[in-house]
Amino acid sequence: MSTLKPNSVTEKCYHCGERCEHEAIRFDQKDFCCQGCKLVYEVLSENDLCAYYDIESFPGESQKSKNTKSNRFDYLSDPDVEQKLLDFKNGEESHYTFYVPLIHCASCIWLLENLNQIHGGIIGSRVDFVKKKVQVRISNQKISLQELVNLLSNLGYEPKISLSDLDGKQKPKADRKTLNRLAVAGFCFGNMMLFSLPEYFSERELLGEGFRGLFNYLNVLLSLPIVFYAANDYYLSAWNSLKQKQINMDVPIVLGILALFLYSLWQIFIHGEAGYMDSLGGLLFFLLLGKIYQQKTFATLEFERDYKSYFPVSVTRLVKDAEEVVLLTKVKLGDMLAVRDEELVPADCILLSDHAYIDYSFVTGEEVPVKIKKGEVIYAGGRQRGERILLTVQKAPSQGYLTDLWNNETFARKKESGLIPLSNRISAVFTWAVLGIGFSALIFWSMTDVATGIKAFTSVLIVACPCALAMSTPFTLGNTLRIFGRNKFYLKNAGVIERLAQVNTIVFDKTGTLTDTTNANITFTGQELNEQSKAVIKALVESSTHPLSNRINQWLGQVQPVALKDLEEIKGSGLRAEFLGQEVRLGSTSFTGTAIPTMTTGGNIVCFTVEGQQIGYFTILSGLRNAAKQVVGELATKQELHLLSGDNSHEYAALAGELTGMNHYQFNQSPKDKLAYLERLNGTGAKTMMIGDGLNDAGALQESTVGVAITDQVSHFSPASDAILDTDAFRHIPAFLEFSQSTRNVIKASFGLSIAYNVVGISFAVQGLLSPVFCAILMPLSSISVVLFTTVSTNILAYKRGLISLRKK
């Protein structure tokens, strides 16, 4: 039962922390400011989720202005609106991604990731705190989109939905709360300085005692909004850190604020002195200014890592029955796309072919392909299994959604990173050291001069804040990501850079990696191919992304393919299908069951049979990429090089003669053999980088320290890869490895710069020679200096390695 309790003493709402005006609602021995906040508490209590309040005091948003019975979400029941908001949908579940600006703390994350305990129709949810996004999976039979949004709104986390902007990614606006706190701190600081001018210019004698006292008391009043409002985020951060039995960089800042405030009160009310309230105002003003600067910089960094900037998915578009390969960014609504076996569907599309088998494991984790009929929707992220299909684009390419899929935890691997946790460890140790030095300075000076002791204590805590240490790693790695991206080397995340710097063994796939389709020499031996046979082969190879299929496809030219039935690709073996009631096969000798005369010229053999009868075979002499000799030669001086190939060893002599420095060759390797080979290398302690085409090499890419999928005419995207390398950037592989190693040195140098700055700053602060406000100015300047140092250093190193041009592209 809930009761109304007169407010003789103003209570704070247990849910949101606002003052309970007039009468507080008493429920479960707790006070609430309105029925809305009480309702949210009841919902959490009924579902045993009140641990939400244990993570942080007053974590919720006020519900006073919210009408929980509102019908303003009725428009979400419109199927057209629902379709625009959908990320994915099948017979059982739907996926939605919402921008929720009210996500602000660990409690929000905890609650939003436990939505499935509140409503049985919610399968799961995941929060991206930086982007303030929540991805929710719901059961179609148990909850609707409208009910989901209503639930989120009632909990205090109403999604921001703007239908006019659904086709574009919304960029979160600046943190309004931080801006408001900065405005308050700036107003109070400015007036404090005005009242303190006589103290600075030694004109205090000209003021009467009454005016001096009045100015001091006004400074105390102006300090209250700063201490109890503007500094709120620092208190919450420090308290949450202490509750987790950790010390973060906000703990010394809070101690400095409290020390300065309490000591100034003691000076003003006990000794009649001016105190340091103006310094306190300046301290918070410059701290918040530095915080907004960091937020803006990180927001820019995040925006520049958007899908369009670093993920070049290309697709096959049909224009007047002719194929052309274009970047996904150029795909428009209504375009017709061709998607082959194992390729990713890049946008929500309508199926034009009779049927398709779509593997949604990339989206749902379920590996069993789903049969899609003509006219049905295929969602972005699905992977085609089987013959080539035709699609028409129904919805703008889900670029941000595919980026989220690539970084989804389903495909995350536990690969060690060195410098990121190192920076965290250094910051933690450094914070403890700062506290020790600060208290030592306080005790030392207090024996002779308490004012100097307080000043030294506060100055040490502020000037030695390890912000620069914490920022050096993400900014260095972020700039490195951008430089790699501009050179068509697209890394999954910053952690890949560190692993790339440790690589000492490189494993190349041969076909499609070291070799180039345009440099291949193709001949056909056997019965003369009539137009029908060419059309059958064309239909087979068009459905495959294998490099040998691509070469035969190019050799056939503009031959029109025929319609095949039950087309299937057996990885590492070949293709088979049914045509006019006969089985046709194209592939290896073992797959087609044929025997080939002893060859003296070498090359890859691809046999063509009809009903088990050999028609003939293609001899494909692989041509190396133009830069292959140079790349292998440069890498061989520092790396151990291996070559893995699923082909026969008939090309060994030719390859060994051209690839100087490649000492390890393995042929006839199936996908499982390649995986086992990488496992053996890693077992010896090697740090491996596997470079393959992402088709037969998925297991090896997954097992390697760094897996790089190389793209040629089509982008075969694999979640097993850590990076995507455009073939145009193949020649830069040695430069990429050297640059990643240099990046580690830049990070270490920035650590040294940060530590040197702190040593110099602390040496002056412990002597009481720096004022707290001056230290607050130095803090953002130190952060700026680290950003400038890392940016300039990485750009210079990239320029020396030919990865940056002085001219704008």
C-alpha cells in the first residue's frame, strides 16, 4: 500500500533523487516524488531488479512529466513505420536499435541489459554506452514494437525516434548536462573573480571590513552551485569507483575540491580571510571545459570510424544485364544486385530469384539456413548459401548495422592486447602515487603553514591527474586506424593494431592472394565447347566467389548463362548442378572423377564433366600480383613466411623461383588443413598473420593472431577476419607492419611525455608554488599536448613510410 506523507522535512525521491514537493508518496518504506517514479520502482521490485539502485544512488530519471498511459506511440503500430525501424525480422524474432539519450551511468546499462527479466517477450538487449544506443531482440508473438517503446518510456529510457531521419545515422548531440554545469561554473567563477579583485591587487585596505566580509560571503554563496551541482559527475564517478574497490582518476579531483572548499570555509568564517573560493570556481570551470573538449574529440574520432569511412563493401550490380562492381555507398533503392554463394547481403532486399537459402548466423547465431521464397524480404547481414541470386534493394544499405555486426560480441575473440590494459594499470598505480604525494605534502607543510599545506595538497591532486596517460593510447590508435583506412586497410578495432605490431610470422594463401586474376593465362583442353556448354559453365562460375571461378568467368566474357537446378558449391572441391536432367560438375580431378595426362607446364587444373563424362579441362597458370615479389622480398628480411594452397604442387618450381625468401610451402591444403597448420604455428609461440581471400580460409583467419581478408573484385566479408585489405593496398603490407610497430613506440613516448609533465608539475605543486586554478588550466593543456604529439608523430611516421601524402587527395 502507498500512502501520502506530509513533507515537514523535504525528502528526496528514492528513484530519481528530486525533491518531493508538497507531499511525498510513501511506498515500501521509501519516498517517491510522483506516481511515475513509484511505478518504475514497483516494476523493478516485482521482477527482482532492485539491484539497479545498489549500483548508484538515484539512478533514474524523473517521471513527473511523463504520462505512462499515453497514446503517443500508437503510430508505431503502423506496419510501414515498423519496417523502417527494423534491423532484422524472421518468424520468431525482431531486432531494433534505439538511440536513448538518457543512458548516463552503470545503473542504466545494467537495467537495459536486463530487460528480459521485466518482460518475457524480450529475448535480449545490448547497450553501447559511448553511442547511447540499445539493441533489443524481441519475440514477435509476445510483444510488439509499440509495447516495447512504451515499456522503455515507462522505465525512464524513452528512445529518441525521428522518422524523417531514419535513413541516416543520427549523430548524438553534445552532453547537455555537462554544458549546463559548465555554464553554471562559468557564471559563478566570473563573479567570484570580480569579488576577489581587491585581494589580487592588494587593495583590500581600501575596502571596509563590511564590504570585505560581504564579498567573502557572496563567494561562499556562489561556491555552493559549483560544489553541489557543477561537480556532481566527479562525485558520482569517484563514489562508483570506490564501491567497486577501485581508485579512478576522479578520486583525487574530488579530494582536491573538498579540501579547497572546506579550507576556504574555515578561512572565511573562522579567520575572516578571503579563502580560495575563486580558485575553486576556476578549477571546476576549467575541468569541465577540458571534459567537453575530450567529449568532442572522442565524438569526432567515433564519427570518423563510421562505416563509410573504413569498411569498403563492394557489391555486384546489374545494369542492362551486364555486371558491374560498385561500392555499397553507391547503391540506391531499386538497384538490382547479384549475390553469390557465401556473400553477405548488404541491404534489406526483395528476392527476385525463385528461392534462396539465407544463413542468418551473422545476425542471430543460428547456423541453419532459412529458405526464402520469391518476393520475400532478405535482411542485411544474411549470407547466401548456394547458387547466385538476384535481389532488388528495398531499403538504404544498413551500413551502421553491418558495422555493429562485425564488432558483435558473438564474433569477439579473446586476443591479448598489451598497451590498452597497460595504460589502465599505469593510471591506477599513478593515482595511488599521487594520493600518497598529496597527503605527504599536506602533512609536511601543515607543521608550519596550514594554508600552504592545503594549497600544495590541492595543487598536487589537480596537476597530477593522469588524464594525459589515459588519453595517449586511444588517440594514437585512433589516428592510426584513420591512416590505415585511408590506405584501404580496414581494421576491426584498435586492439588489432597492437597485435599487428607483434607479428613475426606471415602465412599467405596463394590463389587470389599472391596471384592476380588479370595476370592469369587460361587454356581449355578437350572437346570443343559449344555455346550451350559455355552457357552451363558460365552459370556455374557466376555463382561462385572462388578466384579460379572468377578467372574462368572472365575468360568466357559476355556468354549468357542458362538456368541450373540444385546448384551447390563444395568448398575446396568444386561446383555441381543439374541441367536438362543431367549432372554437370566443374572442379578438381578428385571431385569430377577424371584423370589428367602428366602436365609439364604446371598450373591449376579445373575439370568439366557431364554425367561423369569428361568434356575437358581448364589449365590456369597463375600470375603473381605485380607487387608480390617486392612484398615477399621485403617481408623475408624480418618475418618468417609460409605459403598455403589448396592447389596441387605443380606450380612449386615456378613460385619458388620468383618468390625469393618464401621458404615454407604447403600444397593440397583443405580448409581444415589450413586451420590445423595455423594451430601448430601458434603452438610454437609464433605471432601469426594469415592473409587469405576469406572463403576457404575462414578457419585459418580465425585462428591466426591477426586474420586479414583480402578483397579483389567482390568483397567477401567474413566475421573471422580482423581486417580487410583492398588488393590495391597489397604493396603496402611491409609499411603497415612497420607503422604498427612504430605506433607502439609513439604510445610509449606519449607515456613518457605524460609522466615527465606530471613529475615537473608535482615538483612545483609540492612546494606550494602553483595555485589550484593554474593547475586546472594545465590539466586540459596537458591533454591537448598529448593529442597533438600523438597526431603529429603518427602522421610523420606514416609519411616516411609512404602512407600519407603531403597533398590532399
